[in-house]
Amino acid sequence: MALDRSPTVRLGAGAGFAGDRIDPALDLAERGQLDYLVFECLGERTIAAAHARRLSRPGSGYDPRLLARMRAVLPACRAAGTRVITNSGAAEPLEAGRAVTALARELGLTGLKVAVLTGDDVLGAVRNARPVDAESGELLDLNAAVSANAYLGAEGIADALGEGADVVITGRVSDPALYLGPLMHEHGWTSEDVELLGRGTLVGHLLECAGQLTGGYFADPGPKPVPGLDRLGFPFADVDARGEALFQKLPDTGGLLTPQTCAEQLLYEVDDPGAYLTPDVVADFSRVSFTTAGPDAVRATGATGRSRPAQLKVTLGYRGGWLGEGQISYAGPRALERARLAGEVTRSRLQRVHGLAEEAVELEYIGTGAAFRGLGDGLEALHEAPPEVRLRVSARVDEEQQAAAVPWEVESLYTNGPAGGGGARGSVTEQVSIRSCLLDRHLAPYTTTMLEA
């Protein structure tokens, strides 16, 4: 059922987020006959976390799982001629490139060319431009900003591939650009080919979340059963020079690839299907259709596009203080009553002994509708007699020492009551808060640095 491979490019999804699995990517690297394997590992939350690491430990601002992924797939990719693209460079793409180059030498992959795409770090340009908050319209306080990353497009990736890169590592680029870049390189598309760029952006948007397309997030026992979730296969697509695409997954892998799974992913994070804004094109998905082309095989058609926006979206990071968190469980008779007493005891001590403000402390009773914030009045049945409740105490504060008091006080509930608490866990993490603005694209030129193992 596959398209004729001769005029097509085969793109495989190696990861859909920073915490994704590695074994499905290795399976694609070994059996997928891919031209490109793409690891999409960067979101606004993960780039914020990367900047937090960079601020405390310079040199650690790239994806912590980058080397584990590369160690797993690089030998198979090199043997198959598959090129790798990833945004795992996060806050320090050059450090990521150096680390991957060193790993390639360790693995005996001499001559491997690693291209590092930079230029998304636009803190200086943003400070000079004095933009407004994209949501509130208020002038941003940029003196307090510690990072600013523009969403770059696919052109830099295409250029790096044109220079012979075997691996391309980026910082912040748009998610679909990771897939659009190799399509532009292979098929000779330019920034003026807006209809083709719209189709290529559809391909990238569908593949960017990996297992979501093959039924992972689709699965719901009963109405939407999906087989073999424990061995979920990641998708790949064959894309021709007209942007027509056939999506598939490897045989003998778990999951499901149907028009329905594709339709759900199509709408993921899309506000207006007729005007999906990216750095490369304003994509129009309003006429996209999916047709079954065989078992776990779907054709996608109907995407188009218009000229790209004049400005780029920028994610700004601010030091956001510290988050202290502690959790403990209560089970059996009066579990909720004991959890509530434990929460109030902890809140009181955090205020009286450690000086935390009352509004800084948040109590959640997991198992009683805590996920439905603001809808508690409609969840009375959950409050009657839950067999177990997990108390979560959290506080956002300015000082690390105050944050550390939260897990300490929760742990102290073991012997200081109420009865029956168990399974206490806690953490203290530095926070980076996020805001966004727009920046003229000429203020964010990209640069390519080529490294060789």
C-alpha cells in the first residue's frame, strides 16, 4: 500500500516530547528504512526547565535525555544512512552539539557531521525592541527576563542538511519545522512555495507528537480501544514533491493509525484550522481529509498555506522563585478527614514557624476531585467516603529555604499526626515563569555551526 519510494522522502517520529520512550525510535532506526529520524523534545515548559538548569549549572541546558537517545540510535542511523534532527539543544544547543560529537567519537562514528542551529536566543534584541505581552498587551518588564527564545523556522535546518549534516541540533524552532526542513532540502521547496509549505507543515504537525498519532492519547477503553499500548509503534510518513503524504507505522508494533487518530492530532494545539501560524507559513488545514490506504496506513490531503507572518513568536523566561512540594497518603476510615487535618496542620506550621504567606500555600486532596478545580460543588459523591486520599501541599516562594520547609513539614507528619500517613515524598525546584511576545523576524537571524566527530 505504500507510495512509490523513489520520489518520496521518509520521515520518522523518534520522540514527541522530552520524556518520550526510546525503544520505538530505535525500532524505526533499525527497521524503518528512514531518510530522517526526528526527535521533537522541546516545549515551553521544557525550555523553561532548561534555562533553570543553565542558570544553576552552566553547560547543562540541553535535554538531559539527548545522549541516551543518540547512543541508542546513532549506530543504526549511520548504518542505514538515516539523518537525525532534534530540538534537544534547548537552552544550550552548542553544548549539546559538542556532547553529541564526543559521543559519536566514543561510538567510533568518525566523520559524523553535527550541525548546530543557533539564533533563537534573542534576549538582547527583545530588550532593544521593547515589545508588549502577546496576551495582555502590557509593556514587558525585560530587566527581569533571563531568557528569550524565538520560534525559528525550517530554512536553517534545510541549509544545514545542504551542508552535509548527518545530525542537526536546534534550540527553539517550531515543531513542524523539524519535519518541514528536510522536505524543503530534499524537494527544493523555497519560502515562496506557500502551498507546498502548508502541506509540509501538516506532515510535521501530524508527526510531531509521535505516539499520539498512532493511538497513544487517542486510547480510551470501551469507546476507543487501541491494541498493544505497551509496545506502541511510532509513525512515519512518505512525502512526495507535491507534499502528498502517506502515514504508516511498522508492522508488528502496537497502536492504531486511522483517519480518526489523525483527525484528533490535526486539531491538537490548533486554535484556527484555517490559519495555523508558524514561522514558515500560515497553514490552512480547514480542507484536510484523511483516507484509509490499508491497515495502519492513512493518506492526508487538502492542506495549503499563505505567506508567513512578518513576526516571530518569542518565549520569555523569568526567574519565578522556588516551588516546594510534599505529598503523603491516608487510607481507610475517615481518610479524607485525616488528610484535611494534615493539610491544615501543615499550612499552619508553614505560616507560623517558617513565615510563609497564607496565600502562598496550596492544599490538594487527590482522589476527591482535585483535578476539577472550581467544580467541587458538582463532585459531592467523591467526598462521601473515599477509600484513600493523597494530600499534596505546595508553595511558590522567593527563597529556596522556605520552599524546602514544605517537604520537611509534610514528612514530619509521620509521627506528629494525624494517624496513618504513609508514602511521603517531596521536592524543591527552581521555577522559571513564561510570557510571550512578537519580534520582527529580521531581528532573529540563524547561524549554523558545523562540528565533526
